[in-house]
Amino acid sequence: MVTMRVVVDDMVPPVRGDLGSYTRDLTRALIRHAPSGCDVEGVMAAHDDEDVAAVTTRLGGLARLTPTTLRRRELSAAWQMGVGAASWATGLVHSPTLLAPLVKHDPDAGSQTTVTVHDTLPWTHPKSFTPTTIALQKALLKRARKHADAIVVPTHAVAERLNDIADFGDRVRVVAGAAPSSLRLPVVPEQRALELGLPPQYIIAKGSLDPRHGIVDLISAMALPSAPDIPLLIIGPESWGELTIETVADEAGVPEGRVAGLGQLSDADLALVLSRATAFVFPSVGEGFGLPLVEAFTFGAPVIHSDDSALLETAGGSGLVVEADGPGHPERLAEAVSRVVEDAELRERLTILSQDRGHSFSWSSAAESIWALHADL
């Protein structure tokens, strides 16, 4: 029996962004699509019994789940230096992040270690992270360059950026993810829409007030005469540093009630909000994959997005593109949103493109690619 060890520690909160759902869904798919004579084992840091049991339940079909003797912080520090990693680096090892037992090993003896780089933001947009996070990511990437047999990335855009940072040669492989499997409509969507107070028409956006997300410019766009007279609802944290959605809207002169923050939504509420949106706007830059686009495509929302290279790749021509760089960004956003809201034919075309594009992403395809990658190695 050949066993693939998957590092599943990001399934235990807190984790950065959507890494927990990515790890869960990819591991489940790896279990479902394991070739004959292969199984999947989970590896995680030492956690409370309840956390271990929860991960085991959510990953039904695991051959076993093995916690290490170290808590997450200690495990990360140890593996960052290659301490205590050798015993975990035997056989097939796949990590959905850079956290992996990266040490010298013998591929000819059947040992393979692959890791995942979702984006290059710690290098390209360091202000979005703490110095500790940046230092950890850089240290782990340095070990990956030395010891990883392959580096999985979600887009060719990330592959190009990554090779500008460190030369990985032909070890970089592109494997796209998909929308979280838990992203499903509530049982009674009409009732939940009433409870949330969703208006008949609205624009939806997702992201923080971090400048690279473009949300500040989008809020400013809603104050322009060319902007449509429907609400902008924002999914995500309502503050970033000293900025808040309310103060940004006030300073931009947005009419009262035109912009509202929804905070963090449950998967069911997110699915509902996306399914009823007049348009979904994602003006972010520096993205590695653009999961919010895939989420919007899953529910056929008409999509407007920036010309970030990763988003162009993920959207595949299925959204309306707005140039992000240069002056006049709020004006361009207002014009694009107005076009989609006011042009029913364009909106219908974008809806069809969105629905079609949503079918391009699946966890089954991702898992089969990971198994094929290890077979190639």
C-alpha cells in the first residue's frame, strides 16, 4: 500500500484566509480519487482531542490522522529549520501550504515532498501582512527551493511571479482549486433573504479596506454621478487600520444608505448573497487565484474584475475587466458597474458566461492532478 501524507493542520482555526476549506476539500478529493493500492493519511500539529476528532470526522476515509508531538507554532518553527522533520518526510508527502517537513530526502527511494504556494503577496505586497508572517513564508520558501520535489501553484500568473523570486526550474506545477464544497444555498432562501434584508437589486463586493483590494476606490465610485442608484454591499472586515467602511463612504460623499458592510458571512449566507446579486465586483490586485471570482461564477453572478494577471487567467474572459492601475480608477469602476446594472443584455451575457466558467473548476480535477504529479515524480 502506497500512502500519501497530507498536512491538514490548516483545518484547525485560526488559519489565513480560505486555507482551511482548501485543505479540507482537496484532502477529501485526494481520498476519493486515490489510485488502486493507495491511501491518504493526515498529519497535523498537536491539538486538543476535540480538534483532532473534528478533523477526523470532516475527512472521512482517511487511513489515519497522526498528530505530531509539537503544537502548531513549535511545529512551524521546527520544520522551518528542518528539525524533527526527517521522520515525516518519507513516502509521498503533500502540503496544501508551505508548512511541510522539508528536509533532504531520496526521491529514488520513493520519498517525495510537494508543497503549495497560493500567492506571492508576502513578497509583492508586504504591507498586507505582519513581519512575522513574512519572515516565516520567506524561510519556508527558501527550504522549499532546496528540498521540495515540486511546488503547486493555482495559476500560471503565480508561477511566473514565483520564478522571479526564486528559480525553481521545472518543479512548478499549476493546479487550480475550486469553490468550497460547503458553499450551498440555505434550505429556505427566500426566508433567509428577508432576514438579511437583501434589497431587490444590489452590487456585491468581497475584500477588506487594504488598498490592494480596491474596495476604497469602489466605495468612492458609488459617490460619482455615473454610479447606479443601488446599494453596494461589502463582504469582509469592516475596518482596516484606522479606516472603516462608514468613514470611507462619508469622506467620499456617498449618499447615505448606498454602502453597507455585511461583515463575515456563513457559507450559506454567502451563497445566497452571490446568487441574488445584480453584479459582483472584485477590483483586487496581486491575487494568486481569485477565489471570490470562482465563488461568484458558481452562482452565475455577473462579474466585474480588475486586470490583475491571475484574475484574467481565472476568469478566462467571463467577466467585465476594469484597468486597476493609474488615475481614474473610481471612474472606471463606476462606468463598468453602471453598464452591467443598466444593460440587461450585457448582464444576461455575463450571467451565462459566469455559469459556464463555474463548471471549469472542480476538486476532483485538482486531486487527480496532484496524484498524477506524484506519479510523474
